[in-house]
Amino acid sequence: MARVTDRALQCLMAYDWPGNIRELQNVLERGLILAENDLITTACLPQELSGQAIAETVDGPFLSLKALERQHILAVLQYVGGSRTRAAEILGIGRKTLYRKLQQLSLP
């Protein structure tokens, strides 16, 4: 029976899962394939999930740039009530760039 480290479990729980159960199933299957001694660690997870764990290994309240960008985009979208056009204006980027970032960061 496979086990999951606490840090890997935190990454799994913190992720939004835009692909829902199928995405979770694929990540767990990949983790089992890469696991050593039936132990799934952050190294067994895709970068978009384990990238958050990298920031946690640094002393202090630091975030990776990707995690910081993700939080900032979410905050701006919430501030403008979900208007992607207005969010892009505030962020100083084009709408197409915002859509691309939303897709890359697995945001709604």
C-alpha cells in the first residue's frame, strides 16, 4: 500500500483541480509510478503542484513567483468581480496574455 508524505498531501489539497477527478487520478497514478518504496513525495508530483512546496522549504513566509502571480491574479479578478477585461487593464497586460496566464496557472 502506497503512502503520501505530509508535504505532498498539502500540495494535493492546495491545488484547485480544474480537471476534477480525472486529473487527480492521473496525478496519483503518476505518483505511484515515480514513488520509491511506495512513498509518494513532492518529487513524484507534477511541477504545477509541487512548485508550491518549493516555496515552503525556504525559511520565512516566501512564495515562489508562480504562486505569487497566481495569488495576485486571483485577487485582481475578485476585486473587479471577475471581469477579465478590467483585470487585464489593472495588471497592465493584454486580454490574450491574461487568458494564457489563467490557463497556465490552472485558474478559472
